[in-house]
Amino acid sequence: MASIEEKVEEKLRPIIESIGYKLYDVEYAKEAKNYFLRIFIDKENGSIDIDDCEKVNNAITDILDEVDYIKEQYFLEVSSPGIERIIRKDSHLEENIGNKVEVKVFKPINNMKQFLGILKSFNKDDIIIELDSEDIAINRKNISLIKTVYDW
């Protein structure tokens, strides 16, 4: 059975793309007593502003009400994924091969729980990052967070 995030993404992707945006990610989360449905959008030049978020929000609100995937009351948030983006999907990994990433792990590897390196490749089990001219494999089940890193 598909998760709420998968159902929402499948339903909204064509709508969001039809108005000129890319659906980067969907997140459904409970925080304290509240539920949040977060829709992360992007566009060709990567510069999302409040008007873009409002346009997408207006295009999807009625559709979300119609499909009624979420029974609980929730807050809808539409935003940019930001400059430093969380990587959750294979498509995100694919887009970022050759880019600098930060990887945090649950269990230490070589006494380290955080790595900063270049994403070289990935498969269903591991990601490979270049760290100080050496490739390191990190088991995906051990990863708590991967995000892009922007050099300011």
C-alpha cells in the first residue's frame, strides 16, 4: 500500500508541473500534536518566492480536499527545498552526483558520525562519497541524514 506521501506526490506532480514547477518532495509529519503536509517545489532557475508558493498552494488545495488522503486535520505548507536540500530519494541522489554532500549516520564509521564529501555513486545498499581523495561506502540503512552543501 502506498504511503500518504507517495499518493500525494503521484496526484500532485502533473498539476504542479502543468503550472511550470517541479515537485521536489512531499513530507507528511506529526510534530507535537499537529500534522503537516509539506510540498517542496522548485523551478528552472531555482529561485522560489512567496508568489510561487501561493500559486502552487491555490492549484492543489481543492484537489487535496477532494482526494481526502489525510483524515486528520493538517497544515499545508508549500515551500522551496532551500539551497542546502535534504536528499531522501534516489532521484535526489542522481541529481547530486558530483556535488558536495553532508552525511550523518546512526552508528559511527571509523569513529565518525558525520561526513562531508563528494557524492560519487549509489546503489540500493550504499552511497559512495569521496572523502579526502578516498572513496568511502556508507550503508544506506545507517544514514540518518543526507543533504547538499552550499559553499558560501
